[in-house]
Amino acid sequence: MAQGARDQSEARARQGQSGHPERAVVKSEQDELAFRALTRKITQARGLACDSYKDRCLRRRISVRMRARGVHTFADYGRLLEEDALEYDLLLDALTINVTKFFRNVETWRALAPWIEGLWKARRGEVRAWSAGCASGEEPYTMAVALAETARRLGQPALLGRARVDATDIDRASLERTRAPAYPEAAFTEMPAELVHRYFTPEPPRRPVPELQRIVRVLKHDLTSEPAPAAPYDLIVCRNVVIYFDRPMQERLFTLFADTLAPGGLLLLGKVETLFGPARDRFRLEEPRERIYQKATPA
């Protein structure tokens, strides 16, 4: 290709297929306006604080539903929501879905075990824990197993009933699955086999034993707009949740956790999440690799 023709071709590529850069700009602006209108509509209709989520996360997950319904623009999808109330539920599921499994990153739970034992001894078994963003229940039941194992190691299994794990989420389907827990074999690939046999039914779909189910309380809760469901907590686990929010909302959540934890309480974040902002000074990073923080006790 001659240099002149190549230059013209590259210029057209930069301008867009139409060859009119101003049209591309207008289309981009229209797309942005339609996206903002759509997120406002979702917030008003279902109370989800869309403006606190990262844009790329929102766009990606909304696009999943758009493709599923054969819709190509945000404006058209907004009109679809007005006509189909069920689509709101499906969209909310897509926006809040969180992939998890039992004892995910098992090394993290091994590192957490002695800290939980310390809490158990200090609280005489009355440990209050919060799974903030519980998805389909694997995390809160992992926490329940960790508490049960602590009671067993200390020869105090009868005290397990004094513990409690609050499992919260905004997603309707996640809460339903947590209230009626039944899990396929794939959910247990990281969980030590002896714990699976000890705390779950033998045949899939596996269900937690009654002792675990009795200490897990399932609650609907919106992290972005509601106070903690109870306080104080001794352990808060919120893994791979805050990463989806923008920085101001992350700071607000970290402050919420700091306010809600009892002195000496533990906060477990995801491995790619880091505590920052004003709340950072209220914690010590005890296990840097596993993101285990302990709230400082008053001097």
C-alpha cells in the first residue's frame, strides 16, 4: 500500500468507521448520558447505590443482561426495564453476584485459626461474626466451621451454640441460597476433606450439619447505605467486595467496619484489597499476606 493511502486508512480508523469523528463523539456522549440515566433508574427503583460502584464493573455486568435480552443500547435496556419488572431482579443478581467456595484460599483460613482461638478464649465462646456480602453462603458457613473447629480443639463443643455468624447480602437469590444451603461438590475443592466429612452431609448436594445452621443468621443488608446489622462484632469477613466500589465508598465501608468491631476484633479482607483512609490508623496489620487486621485496643 502506498504511504498516502496508508495514512488515509489509518486516519479513517482513528475517526471511526463512518469517517466522521464528530459523529463518534456524539455517539459516545449519547451512550454516556443513557448509561447515567439507566443507573439513576436502577437506584430509584431498587435502592442500589450505583454511583458508588466502579463504572467498568457496572458496565460489564449490565452488558451481560443486555446481551442475554438481545438489547444493544443502554437506552433500550432502560425501556425494557420499564416493561419487564422481572428483569430488575435478574439485573440485580448480575450486579451483585460473587463467585466463592468453601475455605477459598485455604492458607488464609489456616492463618486466621489461631486468631479465632484467641477471640474464643477471650469471649468464652460468645463470638459474634459478620460475613458482609455473603453471596450464596459458602463464606459464612466456612466461618461457622472455623468456630466449630475452635470449640472442638479446645474441648468445648457445647459452647458452639453461644457463637453467631450474621450472613448479609443485598442480593435476593444469594440470601435464598444461604437460607436453604445445599452445595455441589465443586464448592468444596479447597476445603480439607476431613472437615467436609465432619460438617456436611455425605451425599451431594451437601448440606451443613444442624449445629452450623443454628448459628448462622441470614439478613438482607445493603453495605452502601445501612448501618451494621448488629454491634459489636468480634470478626468481620468482607473479601473481594469493597474492590467493586469507588474509593470514597471504600473509605466509608472501612470506617463502618472499624466502628462496628469490638476492640481487639479482627477484619479479614480479600488478598487484593488494602485498608486505607481514616480507618487505617485504628487497625494493626497482623498478617500482611492474608490481609488479617486487628482493631487496636484503647491505651
